Amino acid sequence: MNDDLRAHGIGLESLSENLETSSPFGEFSFHILASVAHLERRIIVERTQVGLAAAKRRGQALGRKQKLDDEALTHAYLSMLAGQDISVIVRHFGAAPITLKRGFVRMGAVV
């Protein structure tokens, strides 16, 4: 418990866990629970990193699936170069303007 909060008489009381931090035992219990939560979070992060590394080694694509494939991006880019309004292109492909722009950049097109 933070000393500044304790100096102002501020504590924590959890009714469902029957825990209050104003007593020495309650404060101790709070610290134990916080330590267990911290340990669990660190274990989750470690397992996630190991899983991601294994997926990369297997050649799996990580991250969100791309909204538009290269063929659709090329078609959208050519439509834009032909002077078609971007709002029409966006509606046709069902993608946000920023999605199109990022796709154009990814394929090396000049935006």
C-alpha cells in the first residue's frame, strides 16, 4: 500500500474476498495476492512469446489477415490513377481510405 495513501487514512477493502489493507495482516495478504498476479502475468507473457516464436519458425503468418490482397490493391490503385473518386473506390472494396493507403505503401506504389 502506498505510504501517501496510508498517511491520509486511505485503504482498500474488498467485500467479496474479505480483505482490507488497514491491518498488518490485510496489507500482507494484499501484497501476496499482488505478487501472485504479477507472477501469473509474467508467465503469460513468456508463454505468448514462446508460442509466437514457434509459429514464426513454422512459417505461420502472424497478425491480422489483410483486408485486401495484392490483386485488389492493384485494381484499387489503378482506379485511383484513372481519376476515380476515392469514396467510390472505398465503397467498392469495403475498406477504409487508410487501409487502401497502407496497402499502396506496402506494395511500393507512390501515394
